[in-house]
Amino acid sequence: QVQLVESGGGLVQAGDSLRLSCAASGRTFSNSGMGWFRQAPGKEREFVAAIRWSGGSIYYADFVKGRFTISRDNAKNTVYLQMNSLKPEDTAVYYCAGGLGPLRPFYTRISEYGYWGQGTQVTVSS
């Protein structure tokens, strides 16, 4: 059974940092693209960041560029999202997503990912 388990969310103040982790089990994702998405109350789930299996190509949504960093440790089957300079508008449930294969140009699409974690809540107070 494939599982993606996120951790690291919490309640922080604006300007603080958090590091989210996503540990995968049941399947190796070392050859797959991985991504992070988020969903705020009343809004659709949106793309945040994605990374190729090699880590050589990384993509970010415009609203997190310069503040968030995605990385991965294939040996640990884990992907991370370092979030700095958090803003109240970053408040959302953050989801880890595992691709079915190598990252394709459609990496912002939910349909590109076959595996999802349960999400971790990030709340940023002003």
C-alpha cells in the first residue's frame, strides 16, 4: 500500500518559517516527479512546487518564488518544502503528491499525480 505522510505543519506568525516533510512508503518515487499543492478554505487545490526525480529541475508557483524551496532525498524517499517569509495568505492545507512517472510539462495539474498524502495544516497569523 502506497502512503505519503506529510508532517511539519503548524501555527506560525507572519514572517516565520516552516519545513514540511513528505515521507513515502510502499513504493519508491526515486524515478518519479513529486509535488506540493495547497488548498485554502473555499478554494480549489492549487499547485505550489514540483521537482523532478533527479532534483535537477524545480518549478514553483509565482506566489511562492523566492520564499519556498522544494527538495528531495531519494535515499529516504522523502520530499521537503521549506517555507520562509510566510504570509497569512499561505494559510492552507498542504498536500504532498507523487507522480506515476517522470515529471511531465503538465506538472501543475492535479491529474499528473497518482498518489496524495492526507495533508498538513499550515496557519499563518498576521
